[in-house]
Amino acid sequence: MGILIDENTCHGCTKLPEARCVTACPGDLIGIRSESGKAFMRVQPDCWDCYACVKMCPVSAIEVILPYPLAGREAHLMPKMKRESIRWTLTGPDGNAEQFDSPTRVPEELLTD
């Protein structure tokens, strides 16, 4: 599977010493481009599919790449941090969206509700 980083949305967490996604990645696979200050995936095939970076991004600039046999073409999976859970929204190729929540513990500064 892997991730996709939207460089138009990413702001590189410029107010922090290190971007949240860079800090969260256990494989040290995400870097920050020196010219733009935006996050990028260094080696996509090495991604562990833990999605720690997806969950930590404060602007939802990182999404899960779903394999075609699982979700069909043009499907997207995006998280939104809540106080006690992560709300995942799966949007299928037809545009229909389905949401599901998974419990979690989230640092206060990442909460959106």
C-alpha cells in the first residue's frame, strides 16, 4: 500500500523543530525538501503501512494509498483526529463516502473538534 503526500496541502510543520510525519515514521522514510519545506516519501516500497504519519499530520496532507484490488481506482482513505478516536473516511471511485471510527489517544494539539 503506502502513502501519498499532497505537497499543496503540506506546510512542513514549519513552527516545529521537526515535522510531525518525520518524527512519527518508524522507518525514517519521510524527509523534508530543502527547497520547498514540504514532506516527501523517500522510498515508497519500504513503507511499513503503519500510517503513523497519516494520523499525525495536522492538515490531512497524507493519505493512504489503497491497492486497486482492495478499493478500485480513485479510492481514498483519510483520517480526522477526534478527541477519543480517529474518524476514517473511505471514499470509493463512485464518490460515495463511508466513515468509521477507531479509538485512540491523541495529543491535545492535534484535536480538530
